[in-house]
Amino acid sequence: MPISLSAKKSLRKSLKNSRDNVLFKTKLKLTVKKFLVKPTSDSLKEVYSILDKAVKKGIFHKNKTSRLKANYAKKVKNGTTATKAVVKKAVKKTKAAKSKSAKKM
């Protein structure tokens, strides 16, 4: 246990900071998980915001945050192109099914 007043205060401060950091990291993880379930540009903005706050608080290094942002942006880009491709295939299949049913009649 700390003996001097400054050591006691330092202990109190470090405990408070570590508790705050843990709470912030859990909030960050939840936000990222929500984003990864359904990557949209709105949820990407939330992830960017919380990552910038992590850098400001000194929890993450700015290069790590830049790397994470780039990876998450790729997920949004790939997610939108994949959905467009799926939609195009579905439209082609429905058109083909309609044309086959029209030929039968």
C-alpha cells in the first residue's frame, strides 16, 4: 500500500483511469461489433468517431487507428458491391423465370 499522500493520490488516479479505459474499450468493441454485423456508412461514421476519441485519450496509437479505419472502410466498400451483385443476379433470375413462364403459355 502507498504511504505518502502523493502515492495514494497516484493510486486513486490510476485506478480511475484504468476503469475509464476499460469502459471506453468495451464501448468501442460493441460499436465495432454492431458495425461488422451490418457495415453501413452511418455505422462507419460512428466507428470513426469512437476511434478518433481513443487516439485523443491516448488509448490507441494514431497509426493503429488509421489501419483500423482503412480496414473498416474496405468492409463497407466490399459490402455495397456485394449487395449490388446479388441484386443484379436476383433480377436476372426473376426476368428469366418470367420469360420461361410466358413462353409456356
